[in-house]
Amino acid sequence: MCHKLSELREAMGRYAARRGELSPAQAAAIADASAFDPEAEAELLAKAGKLSLKELQEEAGRKKAAHDDLESRRDKIHRSRHLRTYTDPEGAAHLHLRDNPEVVAKLMGVVTPIRDRLAKEAAAEGRTEPWRPTPPTPWQRPCAGAEAR
């Protein structure tokens, strides 16, 4: 029975994708989560028409994460970590970091106080910056040092 139900869910997903009810990105998110949690497929298919692509991908990610081994997931993220910088056609510099959350938290513990200081200096000079000072969150305090307190 379970085998037939699983086949029915897979067929429903393929049928929805073929009829154009799912974009390729939606179908990929649902298929990826279903590989870890076959029961999630029907729920995600039902939500696909109600959620934005980003919301669907996040929900699929939660379903996948709930059935994924935490240590293997952390190792996978660690192996695929990167720090990339580039300059776009307008001449603006960009920075992209991918790593485990605690690594990014440590970096933000250093960056956030600098950002906040620059925003305060700009405000004192009558300029408005696109960022706003934010109070340190509890996860920042252990890694930010005295400047963030």
C-alpha cells in the first residue's frame, strides 16, 4: 500500500509539472525535499500554488533538514564553504560567504559594530546610510567582543 501511495504522489507531482502548474524551480524544490521525506511531497504540492518560490524552497528546506543527519549536513556545508568577492558592471563591490551559521555569526560579530559606528557617524553628519544600527543580539555578544556590548 505504501509503495503504491508513493507512486501515486510521484505521478501527481509529474502531472502537475507537465500541466504547467509547477515551475521547474518549484518541481526541483519539491523533488529534493521528497528524496529525504516522501510524505512531504503531497503537502508541498498543495502549498506550491499558495507560496512564493522562495517560501516554497524554504519550506522544502525545512522538510529536508528535519530528516537529514545534522552532522553530515554540517560537514557538507563545511566542504562547500566559500568566500567570493566581485565587482558588478556598475562598479559596486560584492561579498558572498557560505559557511556554517556559527562561522557567519562570528564574522557578523565583528562587522555589525563597525556598520553601526559608521551609521552613527553618518547620522551625526546629517547623512543617511542604507543600514541602521541594531542592538547586538544574544548570539553576537559571545563573539563580538566589548565593542558590541
